[in-house]
Amino acid sequence: MAATSPQNPTLAQIDHAHGHDQSGHIRTYWKVFTSLAIFTAIEYFYAQIFASSFAVLVLGLMTWAIIKAVLVGLYFMHLKYEGKWVYAMLVPAGVLACVLVLALTPDIAMQPVVDMNAVDDDTEDAPSPSRITGPAISSTAPAATPAHAEVKH
């Protein structure tokens, strides 16, 4: 444990010497906690109201999640009191996260869609080729002609 001296005081000693009252900090933490609880309740009711519209639901919930994450980062992780150098770490990490999501989106979207309601008498373990309907974004692809259909020129 490091020894303290008048030349090297601890933060608690500095606060005490300057007459800083900790009740102001506690009050701030309670305000942030109350705000987070209110935002969580808003998210719950928002999800109930917009459950039928997936895009609106996801965008709204992501917005509320970002607001709550900023509050947690600023106050509970004390980033509000850090210098500007913190942004040199946060901005590249955020950019990398976005790039990672965008890089993996084609892999996720192009997975074959398996119709789980189709009856397959052969096996129950693996989907048969007749049950695989194509990529997840097949609604944008042109309709395929069946192999047994007659093609007219």
C-alpha cells in the first residue's frame, strides 16, 4: 500500500481538504439510476406498442439502449470526467463494431431458409433439399422456373 504524505495526498484527502461533500455525487447517481429505470419502463411499453412493426421496434429499442449506455458510461464509468484522449479509444472501437456487423450481414442473410412445417418422411434429423427454399432474401430474387416446366421461346 502506498504511503500518503502532504506532498502526495489521496483523492479522498483532497476532497476532504477542499470541503467536497459526497452527498452531491450520491444524488447524481440516484438521478441517473432513476433515469435508467424510467427508460427501461419506456422500452417495455414501447416494445408492447410497436411489436407488429419489426423495423420500428428495433430502431426504437436501439435508440433507447444507446441513450442508456451513454448514461452508464458517462456517470458510472466516470467517462464524463476523463480527458479528450478517451475518444481516441472509443471512436475506433465503435467504427470497428460497425464494420464487423456490416461484414457479417451477407453471411447471415444468405443462409438457406428451412421450412420447418414441411413433412419429410425420409428423415427427421436433417432438412432434405426439397425443404430448403433458398437464401433468406429470396423475396428480391426472380422467381425460378420449375425443372419440369416447359420453356417456350
